[in-house]
Amino acid sequence: MKVHDLAPAPGAHKSRRRVARGIAGKGGKTAGRGTKGDKARGQSKPGFEGGQLPLTQRIPKLRGFANPFRIEYNVVNLDVLEALEDVEVTPDSLKAAGIVHHKGLVKVLGGGELTRPVQVSAHAFSQTAKAAIEAAGGGVTVLPKPFGDRRPPAKGNALANR
């Protein structure tokens, strides 16, 4: 026996009905689709619900917007600085200690107490944190942001008219 001799058993394969080939054959005229309407003609568009208000229009929409100029900080409180043994605290030393994420800016907040002098460098400080660090005898250094000022120029500014 060779491959070209292989064939399905008699009666195992039944050819499909070829509808819409004229009135004489089975499935002529409407071809089993009934008369008129979307189901007889083609497909309805996705999401069409037969004339009632579609789900996408019925549900409430999300309001508001995402501010493209938002600056997100990794926040560090004073009690975390107190727990660190370092006298000089920088974003790199905080990253090495696993306190802040490797990306992003660092902001120091005034949660907790600081009892020893610490030199802190960060991208931003709250007023209470700055006052507490300086009251403990430490110093504060504000680092520049890597992207500069992201806000659009103010109206009336010379840069706005370019």
C-alpha cells in the first residue's frame, strides 16, 4: 500500500451543502437565512445591541486627567534618617541602603524626630523637615532636578511667544 492509495472509508466523508446556488437546489433563494434583516445580509458592527443604548454609552466615564507635569518623589521621614548610621545622607546612600527606589527623586518629610546632626542632600524638603534637621545641628542641600523645570512658560513670558 502506498500513500496515494489511502482514502477515507466509503460514506465517511460527506461534502458540505452548497447553498445559494439558485432556486432549483437545496438552500436556494434565501439560503437558510430567513428573510431580510442584519442576519440575512451580513454582520452587525461589534457592540451593536439592536437599537437600545449600548453598554459603552450607558456606563459612567472616568473623569479628570493625568497631569503631565506631576513630579513624584520617594519620601523619607526623619525617623529613617535617625536610624541610619551615616552622618552624610545622599540619594545614592539611601538607594544603597534599600530605602528608596533606584529611580526617581528623594523628598525628606518631617515624620519622627532627629536627635543628632546629619548633612542631608535631597531633591526636596518639607518645611518641618528642614527646620528639624537644622535644629539638630545638621545641614540641608537641595539637589537640582535632572529634568529642570517641566512646567510650560507662563503667559506674558518672553519664552511663551516663540
